[in-house]
Amino acid sequence: MTVQIDHALEEIRRFRPSPEFAAQAIADERLYDAASADRLGFWADQARDLLTWQKPFTEVLDWSNPPFARWFADGELNVAVNCLDRHVEAGLGDRVAIYWEGEPGDSRAITYAELTEEVKRAANALTDLGIRTGDRVAIYLPMIPEAVVSMLAVARIGAIHSVVFGGFSADSLASRIDDAEASLVITADGGYRKGRVFPLKPVVDEALAKAEGGTVKNVLVVKRGENDIAWNEGRDLWWHDTVTTASPEHEAQAFDAENPLFILYTSGTTGKPKGILHTSGGYLTQVAFTHKNVFDLHPERDVYWCTADVGWITGHSYVVYGPLANGATQVLYEGTPDTPHPGRWWELVEKYGVTILYTAPTAIRSFMKLGRSVVHNFNLRSLRLLGSVGEPINPEAWIWYRHVIGGGSIPVVDTWWQTETGAIMISALPGITDLKPGSAQVPVPGISVDILADDGTPVEGEDGGLLVITEPWPSMLRGIWGDPERFRETYWEKFGDKYFAGDGARRDEDGDIWLLGRVDDVMNVSGHRLSTAEIESSLVAHEITAEAAVVGASDETTGQAVVAFVILKERHAHDLDPSDASEELRRHVAMQIGAIARPRQVFIVNELPKTRSGKIMRRLLRDLAEGRQVGDTTTLADTAIMDIISAQVR
Ligand code: WTA
């Protein structure tokens, strides 16, 4: 296990919540007391307090068939009604749900009443297109309000959405459509990114040509980019002809708490992404609970902004379901942070009076590089709470975030969780916890974690071990779509009844948890999960490649970066210039998987370091990629090989 942040070990600063913040904070110590006195009773209370059930549940947790949990299973609710209608019925229809800002500067303020009406129309349109409870709908959209509307409309009719991040390639989209056997794709002609329209519909067309299942019957297209697109008569439908004209009356049906809500694909240790399955009642309970308590949400006065794309779990839980279940007002921004100018985010914080900001360390580090002048052009005094997610935040970035963005005195909460956990699992509570830069700190009330050695014995102290979750939690994944065996193997085989998260962690003398990065072959680039195996198989799929090895090397801005070592096929090794080959392979990976997977570097080499049994020793390649002295090579079949590779890399 590599400790990514060396300085974290020496970090000793502590920040107590200010008395003013603590006095108004939503969460207090009683949450921890209640959860430790009666964990299941605590979650049942949260589920009743935070959500509206059409049929109240009597069972809390059914763990009779581990690892398949059922929460609140005899209760019934409608997720969309919980996010929309009930707020309107409570007289909050005029509250702004979404301040949407397009990258070119167009904007819309959408109230809860308007959002509810639009979701009802979309629900009717989907039903008219033949979508029924349990059907899968793929969503491939930019960050526009229709993305939120689509997700909620699918939820409203008890169908299952599979949102695919708009940066993924046609191949990635096709394999996700096939795996889920989606019958509808919702997309846009294009969206704005970095000052240009990037086309989405052509990617969908290409994906559907590649998808082998032939399950997709219709493609619903939002007009956004106004770019020219091909039209498949009979299959393709415009949103403005189909949804906008549908009836705004829709009686929502109640569904079982365990009705599937969504599938979200994430990278694992093998080449094939896993379709993480989440269900309704438990998921919504924990996202609403954490959104309210970790972000100290006062929905009547806060303006919340989570910068994640809805294509990732953070967007699902903390752009769509958590904030809307809690009746929050939030900002949704279409574009990139630096378009049309480097201070765009801070301009938006000022424009909308954002009070709570939730973003990733990578973003913070790139603003650090630009320097404070970019930030200081804007008035950020509305901010009162900052959150971080996706990767370990180094203390320097934490302090910079608190001081330069937060003005020096507001809480920063570092939240650890995963696509699989559905909601925040480890975080400070801002009115209670003394904050420690670099540590995610403590499990949220009702969550039990431990740190174990490889053999399952608990470990304390500096060295750290493997993070496990010891008790089932409401928003836990219910499985991997279509692959129960892989679900068992990946998360439950190692420690029996404890969930193995794949992260290394250590606990300090105060009991605070420090995350140490992944312990498997999953990389974390800009807070996004990428699989070494997936990128390796993409590289090997190129006709010039003979062999490839990929490592995640630490990177000042993106946390980790993808670095590949490739051996070319004999006949190309001579006629191709290495830098052309390397460029071609970088382009190829971006095309095959998506731009986020594009390697920072591809080194063309003649050899890869292998053990006698033929296993590639990535640890040594990582040493090279990070510019370190290469470690112990004695287990290599040929110990001289690292010298040859080092010489080629330099
Ligand atoms: C990492 C994102 C340290 C971790 C919500 C985890 C973090 C993976 C943190 C999940 C954090 C997420 N500190 N590491 N605060 N948050 N991670 O599924 O390695 O995209 O396993 O979910 O990101 O990534 P995912």
C-alpha cells in the first residue's frame, strides 16, 4: 500500500467549529448517542422523519440472506414524490429547486412546482413510449435540467436509470447499454464544454450501431447544442415534441422500498465495469440524512452547490436525490470551471450567493496553481461550509480551501464514500467535530467501520490496514447488475460478513480515520475511478501493441495520473517513431474509453518487468513513473530488465 500523502502523517492542525456555527448547526451529539444505543432504530427514525411513505414499513433490516440486504422492505414510497410533489404540497412550490447556468451564460431558475410539472410530463411521455416498472433507461446528457428531470421521471414510474457520463466513448456507452439491456436512451444533440458544442447524439448513434443487444427502441433527444445531427426516423424523438407536449397530470404510484432505482457503472479491478445497483427507500434515507447533517442544510436559506456531474455517484446522491429530497435550493452548472474565464466558478458563487460548496480536491488543487488572484476578484462571503469528495485531500489543499475560498473560518468536511456505498460514510459533522486537515475523520452516525489486517485481525496505529464496513447500511449497493457472484467475490469474500471497500486506511490516536488510497488495481484520477485492467485491454486492442502495463502515478493536480508502458509488435517497433506511437495510443484510449482515461504518458519500451511466473510487477513501474529509485527487483525473472526500461523511459 502506498501512502499518497506523505505530509498527512505529520499533520497536527485542529480546527474547532466556531461558536456561531455550532449554535445554529442541525446535527448534535445526540445523533451519535441515538445511533449507538439502537442502530436499526436510529435508521428507522431517520427513514420516517426524512421521507414520506405511502405505506409505512414495519421491518427495518432483513439480513437473512447476506450479502443481499433489504431495508424497510415492507414499506412503499415513490422516490420522485419525495423529491418533488411533497414539497409543493407543503407550500414550497415557489422555492427555487435549481438555478441552472449554461456554459455560454444562459440561465434558468426552476421552482419546485415547475420541476414537478416537468417530471410529470416526462413520466407520462416515458409511459407512452412503453417504459414500465423495472425497465432500464440509459441517460447520456450534459449538465442541463433535463438530466435531473429524466432521472426523476424514470424513478417516478418505477423504472431504472443508468446514467452514463457524457465524456464516455461510444464503446463505453454501447457496453453499458448492452449490459443493462436498456430500451430507451435519453440524450441531447450536444452540450457546451470549453466554449464549444460537443456532440452527444452522434456518439449515441455510433454506440447503437455497436451495441449487440438491439434492445433500444427509442432515442429521446433534447435540443441543446443546435448542432447538426443525423435522424433515425421512427427511432429518434425530440424531447420538445414528446415531453413538452405530454400531460402535466400524473398520479404517482407507490413502489416497494427495495424497488431498483438505478444502475451506475464503475471501474473495478477487471476490464469490465460493474453495474452497481441501488434501490429506493434505504438509499434515499441515507442520502437525505447525510446531505442534511454533513452539509448542515437549512433549506429555507441555503444555496447549495455540488460541482459533480450527474454521470457520477456524487451527482446522483448530492445533486439529485439528497438535495431534492431535502427541499434544497441548488446551483447546477453545465460547463467547465475555466470557461470563459478562470474565475467562472467563483463568479457563480457570487452570483447565486452560494452558501455550501461541495467539490473534489483536484479542482481545489488546480485553483491553487492558478493563484489567489483568480478567486479574489469575486465576493465569496456567502460561503459558510465547504465539502470535499472523491480522493484524499492533502492538508495543503484543505488549508487553502478553508482560507482562500472559505475566508479562513468556515468548516471543511472531507467525505469518504463510494459508488457502492451510495452515500457518505465517513465525515466530520461540521457543528460538532474538531476538524483535522487531511483526515476524513469519523463514521457518520449509524455507520460502523473497522481497519483490518489481511488476515482479518483489527489493526491500530500508523501502519494502517484495509478499510471495512462491519454492518449493513441503508444505502449500500444491493448487488452488481446481472452478476451476483461477482458481487460476492469482489466485496465479501475477503472478510466474510464485512464489506471490503478496496481502500487502505489508518486510525490515529484520537480514533480519526485517514484514507491511504486504493489497495487494488483501481486508479483515482481527478476523483474518478479508472481500472488499470480496462486501460490495459484498450491498449492491447490496438493493432500496434504487443503488451501493455498501466500504473497510477501520483500527480500534483489530478491525485493520480495514468501512465502506460507499452511494447510494440515486432513489425511496428522498427517502422514507427516512438513518440508517434505513444501519441496514437493516448488518442486510442481516449476514443475507446473516454477522455478521462487518456494516459498522461505512454512509454514505448522493449520489456516489462515480470516475475518468474509471468506477473507484471507494477510496483516497479510506478517507481519509474514517479521518478523514484526503483525498489527491490530480486523477484524479477531477469533483474537487469529494470535498467533497460529505465534507460528507455529517460
Ligand atoms: C476514493 C466517489 C479519500 C476512495 C464518491 C474510494 C476518497 C473511491 C474519498 C470511490 C475521500 C472517495 N478521501 N479517498 N474523501 N472519497 N475516495 O466510487 O478510494 O467514484 O474507494 O465514489 O474514491 O470512488 P467513487
